Amino acid sequence: MANKNTKECIIIGGGPAGLTAGLYASRAGLKSLLIERGIFGGQIVNSSLVENYPGFPGGISTRELIERFKKQVDDLGGKIEAEDVLKIIRHAQGYTVKTSNNSYETKCLVIASGAQPKMLGAAGEEKFIGRGVSYCGTCDGPLFKNKAVVVVGGGDRAIEEAIFLTNYANQVYLVHRREEFRAAKILVDKIKTNPKIKLVLNSVVGEIIGEKLVNAVKIKNVKSAEESRINCDGIFIFVGIAPNTNFTKNILERDEFGFIITDQSMHTSREGIFACGDCVKKSLYQVVSACGDGAVAVDSAHKYLIKL
């Protein structure tokens, strides 16, 4: 273990799952390394407030929560590198992790690479990204002060963002393909009583229209097939997530959407590799469940290392 690039455990990803894994790895005394390619916090940084994390009545700002997570890892001497993982190679002694800058050797891996927002697939979407098409209300909401925007989606994230955008926009159209929402009832109740939010149900966005910037979207009712147009200055899309798991495609079993398949102890299909958080196939994608996943993954990794 003399090589500085040789570790007992490498954690890939610095969202809530990865940071929790880093915390538990440090507490267990493992010679570990956490690799994060971008901004710490993962998808949750796209929201300004976390209201359902235990211990914080009334919520806590996302930035503060993630800073607290990272500080716990730093305080325990956890090693962190800012690199992009490109490939994992299996060999007799364990695994080689090739990144944009280095090559690391490890006995086991904890993959917490997270996910990213799915694209809607509507005509004009790619053309207007950054010119009225957004996947982050917290990032871009201030650009739409006193303007009209469309939000697409029916889950917690879509409704949370629609509510947040009313702080800036004077009109928010919430377009959802079904009659009922998948989101928590408390959130649904909030949008139904918010005078700035207009519900457009049983409808899908067919096209995003504009010249230099977005100025309208075409809507189709899925029941009547009737088409209509909503004049707006921007569209915010929250229709699910796609896992960041391309670097695992030749080494791990994944489902048809690319999510890594694990058992309840976060074991993957490959010995010595564990996975947690939003990159894993599961029923609930929340900060609290990601943290639980991260703790379990490192516990399993630690037990694996003891047996070697």
C-alpha cells in the first residue's frame, strides 16, 4: 500500500450518498478517496431549500446542508479529489479507476455517481437550452422576474420548483400529462391554492417556440387531442432523472434505464463494488434515503475488506 494512488476504498461521487459514504469510511479508519467531478451536493443543489431532512424543522438551505456534510468529511481527514471517472478496470488485486487526471488502484469501490435531469424530448428543446429552457429553477428563476413561465412535471421536484418560481414569475403554468400528481399531498395542496400557478392537466408539451429566446410552447391534451399555445418566456423541465453510470456499463448489471442494480446491502453484481444514492434502482430518490444508502454501502464495503 506504499503507492499514494492505492486505496482500500474509492468513493465515486460527492452528493449526499457519496459524502455520507466518505464520512463513514473515515470513521471506519479506511484508507479511502472520494472523487467528485463537479459541484458537491449532486442534484439537490438545484433546489434552494430542503424541507424534509430530519432534524431541521422549517427546512434548511441546500447550500448549508451540503457544507455541513462536507465539513464532517474534512474534519475527519477524508481525502477528496476533483476528477472525472472515465473507466473502471477489474484485475486480480481489485480495481483500477481511471480518471481525467490519474489512475488509482483499490480493493473495493462505492459508486455514488448520482443522476441528472432527463430531457423532455420536445421539438426545440435543445435549441433553446440556456435561452429559455432550464432544468433548474434555483439557478435561473431570477431571470424571469415578472414574466410567465411553464413548468413541466408531476413529481415533488416539479411542484417544489413551480412554487419557488412564483417568487419571481408573475404567472406559472404547471403542465402535467395526468390528472393526478405523484407529488406529496402537502405540496399538491400548496399549488392548488397559489394564485400565481395555473394547472394544465392531461397535457404534454409538443414544441418549444421562439426566435432568439423562448416565447411560447405548444400543448396537446392527451385525452381530447386538442392543441393549444401558451405564451411564455421560459420553460422549466422536471420529468425525471437519468443516472450517471455510463462508466459502469461494461462492468455492472444495470436496468433498462441505466440504474445500477443492488441488493439491500448495496452490493452490485460485481464482487467488491457497492453502489448508493440516485444512480441505484430504487423506489425513493431523496436526500435522506441517499444518506442511508451511503452508510449501508460503506458498512458492506468495510465488511468485505475485513474478509479479504
